[in-house]
Amino acid sequence: MVYNYQANLFQALSEREEMLGNYPEALEYNEMYAENLLQIITINSDKRLLELQKKYDYEKIHLHNTRLRLERSYTFIGLLVLVFCIVLSIIFLSREYRRRENVMLELEDKVSQLNSLAKKYDEKEKTFVSYLLKHFKVLKKVSSLEIYINKKQSHKDEFWIKKFNDIVYGQDTLNWDILYDVMNELHNGFFIKLKALYPQLKEVDFRILCLTYSGFSTEEIAIVLNLSINTINTKRSAIRKGLAIPSFANLRDFLDDKLL
């Protein structure tokens, strides 16, 4: 502000002396005017540089804060992802553990049902149950399973599942044509009449009906046909619906009424 006032004063004095013809004095005042202008320019330049420095410092701090916020955000997101992965892993491992546990419980139940079937077998009886169990070689299979259980070869689930399937289902399969002939012989042409009356049924439906009619339980049918209990129940419900069997009606009584 002072330099502006002085510059204007020296400029006025220089112009006055020039008008009076005092050129040396006018030149001196003009030089002072020029010096003040230079000071004004220098001061203004310093102010602009200071403003630019302030802006630069502000942007630098702003960028630094932004980077810190981003780093915190990335860290937080990383922690969330890590926690999410850990939770997913726990859920997966928990489900897998329960699945393997259920599989082993189901396998133990199958072994128990197989032992129960073995106790039912009586070679002297002339029944479909005894004939099927003989054909199924239930005693041999139970004995083979007991040998491996006693040996304690491995405690891995995969080993016991594979060994069970190899022993029970991987050796000899049931010849259902022969079994149907036995049903016809023991029950006055049961299967011939069943197939003629309900040709729309599938092969597995005929087998379930024959086994149910012969007194096999749901669990035992599941063992013989190598199906789950839920599958047997579902298929039997579908058979009842397809044959229009009342929900309260006994399946064997219904078949006796229709076929015999």
C-alpha cells in the first residue's frame, strides 16, 4: 500500500518537473517511481507465490488425507473379505462334517438293517423273503462286513462306504426275472396279474410293490434296492397316488383285493 502511494507521488513529481523543464529532477523522480514499481511487482509476485504455495500445501494435505482414507477403506474391506471367507469356510466345514456324519450314521443303520435281514433268513422256509435273502447272499455279505469291521483297516469314511458298497452291491446282483417267477409261484401269479393290471408302472415300482407285499420294511427295501429311505417313501407315495389307493388303506390288502 505504501509503495503504491509513493509510486504515484514520484510519478506526479516527475511529470511536474518535466513540465517545468527541470529534466534532471524529473529523471530522478522517474527513477524513484520505477524503483517503487519494481517493489510493488516484487511484493505482488511474492504474494502470488505464497498463495500458490498455500494451494499446493492444501492439495498435498488433501491428497494425503484422501490416501489415508482409501488405505483405511481397503484395510476395512480386506478385513471384511477375510471374515467373510472365514465364516464361509466354517459353514462349509460344518456342513461337510454334518454330511459325513449323516453318511456314516446312514451306513451304520444299513449295516444294522443288513444284520436284521440276516436274522430273518431261514433256509427251510418257502417264502419270498427267504428266497430273496438267499439269492441276495445276505449271510455271506454280513460275514464279509464283520471281517473288515474287526480288522479295523481304516477309520476313513470313504473306506467304509466303498467297502460296504463293494460287498453288498458290487458282487452279485439280484435276478429279478427269477424273483418275479418265485412271486408268481408263491402267490398265484401275483406279478403277472400286477403287470397286466398296471402296465404303466416302472420297474422300480414293481420291485417296491413285491417287496412291500412280502413284508419287507421301508429300511429293508432301501437296503435291497440300494436306494435311500426317502426315495422309497417318495416312490411309494407316487405309486399310491397313481393306483388311486386311499391313504388309510393297507397296501397288501389293496393288492389282494385287486389281484387275488
